[in-house]
Amino acid sequence: MAKPNYSGTFHMVSQDNMDAYLATLDINFALRKIVCLLKPTKQVEHDPATGGMRIRTMTTFKNFDMDFSLGKEFTEDLGPVDGRVCQTTVDWAGDKLLCVQRGEKEGRGWTHWLEGNLLHLEMRCEGVTAKQVFKKAD
């Protein structure tokens, strides 16, 4: 069975528990407050034939690009997020994209999945979970 194609532009419509998640990443109070006010847009380019993906998260404050091949570990520079570098693997878990980030923080990673025109993102670190939901642009 073919995997879903995640390509598209998505605008955030909701988020939950972001401040606690950012605190777990040791982000300072002032920056956490700014980040919690942002409404990011995600641009996803997904080539199902090659397994290549690019996820670009854009805000009025800072942008973050992630380019990777599904199932292949790579060194991810999370400098724009929390100043860390980790070994990252993104692969399929059913129809979901599961990311594992090995580094200073235990249990760090995220899961993306589609439900209709909604893109869900669950971020995890040291037992704390935050969730964002994005709606696909028309």
C-alpha cells in the first residue's frame, strides 16, 4: 500500500503544551513566550519515489529547514531551535512519519501524520509532549 504524500503548505491552527516542551529543551523564559505566540507555516516537499523530504518551518521570528532521506540517519543542527546537534532518523511508522533525535536529551523526537487536510505534529522530549495542528492551504 502506498504511503501518503505529505507535500503542501500548511498553516498552524492550534498548539498545546508548547511552553512546557520548550522548558524541557532549556529554552529561556523570554524566548519561550515569543515562540508560543508564533503561528508557523510549514512547507513540505516529499518525493515518494526517492524517499527525500524537505520540511521548512517559517515564522516571522526565525525559519528552520530540515532536509533528509527517509530511513537514513543524519546529523541535524538544531542551533536555530535550542543550540544542540543530534543524530536524527525519520522513517515510516505505518502512515506516520516518526523522527528519533539522539543526543543530550532523552526521548527526543516527533511524529507527523495527516488526517484529511490537517497535518498533526507531536513533539516529545524527556516525557513531555507538545502538539501542533496545521491546515493545508487551499
